Amino acid sequence: MKMFFGMVLLCSGVASLALAQTQCVESKFAYDPIARSTVSQKTACYNDSSLEFCLPRQDLDNQKYVKTRFSNVVCFEGRHKGRVGCQPANQVLCSYTINQDGDCVDSRAMTDTARERVCQLSNVESVKKIAATWLPR
């Protein structure tokens, strides 16, 4: 009987952990004139399924952390502003591709799993603004 209740408690704890979602920092999502809305779960895949943001140019440890945490982040070494408006003197433009392993369920919406990763990205302190990339589908 003790073992049964232990399993119930263990399973209920696992279930509650699985249901927990990262709170998105909504204020970081920029208005997307192509989708005519801010980046959201419903519209994030409307363009080429990528988002862009800036990271501090001189903070290589931070860049490494973001690239390791989000494996498909690419940062561009040039002096690009992007749609997100990086300041090239002290910021580097980075791109994050949402659509990996079927994370876009149609031509506009991302899955719950993809939303979770984007919300985690929005919680990185050095990421101040996230915008959809400019390439329409």
C-alpha cells in the first residue's frame, strides 16, 4: 500500500512538472507588419519561421550561452541592424529558426514545444526585443 501511494505522489509530481510552462516576456515581442500582429504562437511561422534579436557584441560568454542553449541560433558578424534594430557598434544580430522537427503546424502557428523555446529565449536578460525575420513565405 505504501508503495502505491508513493507511486501516485511521484506520478502526480511528474505530471505537474510536465504541465509547467515558461512565462513569456511579452513586452519583448515586436510588432510584425507582415503578420499584422506581434510575434505570437499563432503567427510566429508566418514568415520564414525565424525570429531575430540582438546580443551584446563584446559579451562572447553570453553569445556562447545563447548559442549552446538554443542550438540553432546563428549570429552575424557584420554590422547588421535587422528588423529588430540592433546597434551595430555594440550589438550583434542573431537569428533563431523556429521550424525544427515540425515545430510549425501550418503556415503560421508554432507548436507548444516551439512556443516554450521561444518563451525561454524571451527570458534571456540580454535579449531586449524579438522580431520576425523579413522573408515572407
